[in-house]
Amino acid sequence: MRLKTPSAGTVLGGVAVVIAMTGTAFAATGQLVNIADGTNAARIAKVGSTGSLQVGDAIGPLTVDGTTTSRESVPSALFTTYGGARDGDGCGTIASAPSGKALVIKTLSLDTYLRPTPSDGTFLRLYVGPCEPGYVVMDFDKLEAGQRSVSLDPGLAIPAGAALRADVQGSTDLAVQIAAFGYKVPGSAVAPLSASRSSGPAR
């Protein structure tokens, strides 16, 4: 018996049936595959307008388990600045936010010099903005000679155009050299200083 060669229409029709049954489509640019729930074929993964696979729980906004703030900053955003304060010398600038940028200070390194041991009324005060009257962010009232590192996690934000400043207050001859470490962010990422002023915790 001689078999008859199927026509082109028959072949295309058969391909269409296969595509409809398997959820697979063919295009000139490649193969398109539907990713569906094995128990409910109506639940199909979606691809966004930019070609990215949309991932989520379909209940609310897309969320990320864990924190995304632990990634390291790019080297160009990192900064280290130095300054100091000495009793009787007034307010010293530690870190100034450059034009169009804000600062996030993660760590302070203090190197304290005492001549002689300070009295109970001597302390180091940090401000954001101008000193007295200013925005007090931290007091150090238990100063000892030597070096100490202070973590400011998740970070102390310095708005664009502002600065972190330090002032030693009291009657004892005391000097503190301070290094600030952190990273720069766009100025719009940090709100400007508000009109309220409040003192921070002693450290």
C-alpha cells in the first residue's frame, strides 16, 4: 500500500494541536515555554515587559527575606575624614558632607589625650550642624586616655550641606582626635535638619 504524503496544511495543523496540548509555542526567535503549577495549570509564571521573570508570592508587593543593607558600598562612595577638638579651642569639624551628597558615618575612632585626668565636668559632645546651639547627637562623659572605636550602626546620617562637629567642654586640658569612617549617598537620600534639637545618649 502506498502512503500519501501529508499536505503542508495537515502538518501545520498537527503542530498547532501539539502546541495547544503541551503549552509550548514556537517563534522565529526561539522557543517559548510556559511554566505552570503542576497541580493547577491556570497558575502560570509571568514575564515582565522588560523580559524579566516576575517573582513574588502573588499576595502583595515583592519582598526579600533578610536584609539588603549589608552589601558593601562601592569604593568611590567610601570616605575617611579626620578632625579634633580641644578644651578651650571651640567647635571642631570632623566630617563635612560635600555638595550634593550626604554622609552615613558607620564608625568613629577616638584618640584621647588627658593632661591631667579630667574632672567630672569634662565631656566631649558631638553635633550635626552648628555647635551651641546645635543638634546634639552624642555625649562622651567617661573619657579615658587612649584609643577607642565607636560603632554607629546602622549609621549616623549627615545631610547635604551639614557637618559632624565636636566640642570638648569642661575645665581640664583635654584633646580628642577623631576619625570618621562611612560612605556617601545622594543628598536626596537624607532629610535636611529639622527645627527640633535634642541631646543624644552618653557613650
